[in-house]
Amino acid sequence: MEMNHRKHARMSPIVYFNGEFLPKEQVHVSPDDRGFLFGDGVYDVTLTYGGRLFRIADHLERMANGLRSLRIEGADVDGLEKVGEELMARNNLDCYSQALYLQVTRGAAKRTHHFPSGSVSPTVYATISPFNRKGDPENGSPIATVPDVRWARCDIKSVCLLPNCLATQRAKDLGAHEAVFVRDGAMMEGASSTFFAVFDGVVHTPPLTNYVLPGITRKVVLELCESHGIPVRIASILQSDLVGADEIFIAGTTSEVVPVTAMDGVPVSNGKPGPVARRISDLFVSCAHGE
């Protein structure tokens, strides 16, 4: 029994929690933590490719912006890059790509709707695991549209993701890979991705507003389009106009770039991945792998 226990302990993933690296089962979150009680916190996810944290500076900048918006202070966001590198070293996962999850909540305090009085230390948690891509970048994936019932600060990557979970489950029930939110007839974004459409060879994507998260993969895609001469138009996309789209694709950290083959059960164009999405997917893979 003792040998089995020791073997289990060695296999337990090492995580980071409030300044310590320790086995995951040793992490204990207070029931008074405001992340647990209110979803009062932010998170981010970035990938590693061949031991390199991809666009980590962009991810940490977005996290810092979210913390400022929520007025959460005291977290060393810049230090999370070294935390990620240490987690890679300590876990020594046998895979080329890994997903680094970072989360900061306001911390544990007496339950009040207003911010806690006095000094409260934020709760900082990080873990790393093998990357399992969502969607099929080679053959494409279907999506489903859902009404956008989220709050008005979707630009903050909040841990309060219940609307996204409900939307994703709805898409799964319909046999779709991703749910895309529609507000007042306009396409917003996916539950965990950015939405793109191609009209006459031009890539369209909605502008960044309080209803659209500033996606890091979105930023990379737009940079790749600019550097490789692919025309882009940042403007609202009406759902009714998508019947004339040549292509649709989504992009996000955990999906990378995925062509959309059908929306709400209706094929997009000929129902196969289009040339623009395929090219951008190839460019993204080369960029991520440092080629």
C-alpha cells in the first residue's frame, strides 16, 4: 500500500498556488474565496510549443488589464512567466505542446457584495497540462449560433463563464464544435474563440468592443494577414449576410485556426475548408512553431 501511495504522489501534477509549487491534491481553496463565491477574478490560457511559451507577454498584458478593470491588486502578473517555465520543468510532460492555465481571484474575505475592507491577498493559481486541440483544423468543424445573454464586459477574461458554458453545451447538443454569440443580429465571438468570415477574398472580423474579448490568436491572425498581403476588414458582421460568405473560420488559443464547414446545420459554401482559412492556418502553425 505504501509503495502505491508513493507512486501516486510522484504522478500527481505539480501546480503553483500562492507562491508555492506543490502537488495538486495539496491545494486547498478557502470557501470564503471570492472566486469561489462570486466568480470575482480573471484567468488566461497560453500554449507552449517545443518548450516556448507562445505570446506570453500578450497574455499577461491582457490579464493585467483585466485585473485593473476589476480593481484587484497585489498579484505579480509579470512573475507568472517564470511560474509557467518552472511548471514546465517540474512536470516534464512528454508532449510538444502544453496548455498553461493562470488564474487570479480577489482572495478570501468575509462575504460581502462590496469589495472587502482592509488588505486582502489575491489567490493565484497556475497549472500546466498536455494540450488537446478543440476542433479540426484540417477538415473543419461545424458551429452553432446562440443569443448573446452575457454581461456587458466580455472584454474582461473573467472566471465567471456560466453563459459560455451553457452556450458550449448547447452547441455540443447540436453536434457542433463551437457556439458563436449573436447580439442584435450581429456576430460577436465564439464561446472560446474569435469569429472570422471571408467575402470576396477579404477577411472580416468584428471590432473590439466591450462585447468582444481582445483575443491573442485574433491579434496573431491579423498580424499574419498584414505581413502576407491578405486583405482584412474590421467591421460588424450581420448574421443575415453570412449566406454570401465564401468562408467562415474561428481562431483561439485552444483551437488555433479552424475552418467552419457548417453553421446551424447549413453548409458554408461547399461545406469544405476554404483556401483563405487553410492558408492562415498554415501560417499560424509556422508562426507558433517558430518556423
